[in-house]
Amino acid sequence: MLAQFLADLVVLVHALFVLWVVLGGLLVLRRPRLAWLHLPALAWGVLVEWAGLMCPLTVLQNALLHQAHQAGYSGGFITHYLLAALYPDGLTRPIQWALGTGLFALNGIVYAILARRLGRLAPVGPDQD
């Protein structure tokens, strides 16, 4: 019972982390100091997609499901929970590359906007015209 609850909790945390990785840059536009939390998460998300790594949260959830005497799942969290509806045949390496590239590009645009905003807000010193 406890293992099942913890597995469900890991799913929730994992889903929130994925949302933070994908959409956190939009929050950074409003609160630029959050970039220190978002950029490492973004780097991890892109790395997982491009390198085809297994996220430790997926491993943890599978271990908890096995403790609860339930079948785990193969593949990553995104494959199992998020992409199953979009890509019924499963997540392939080209799709992972496309997702990682899209994640990188989307957040690149967000951070370019942020840099432009911060550049306009930078104080002008006495030596600058």
C-alpha cells in the first residue's frame, strides 16, 4: 500500500518536473531569478532526450511499482505517460531528438526574450551614451 502511494507520488513529482522543464521558461520571464532553477532542469531534460537516458524518477517509480506487486513499464516516463496518446508505436530516437530540439528551441526563444528585456533594463553608466 505504501509502495503504491509512493509510486503515485513519484508520478506526480515527475509530471510536475516535466512541466517545469517545458514551461518553466515562461515563468522565468516574469521572475528572472528562477532561471537558476530552470536552466539546470532544462539542461537535464534536453540531455535525457538527446542521449536517450533513463530518468532516475522512472527507475524509482518502477522499483516502487514492483514493491507494490504491480508491473512496471519499459521506456521512459514521457513514453509511458505523455506520448502514448500521440505516438502509439512508442518513442523512437528520432522523436526523442525532435523533442529535445524543440525543448531547446522553445526555451532558447524564451531566454532570448528575457536577455533582451534585461538588456533594456540595464542601467546606463556615466561612460555610456
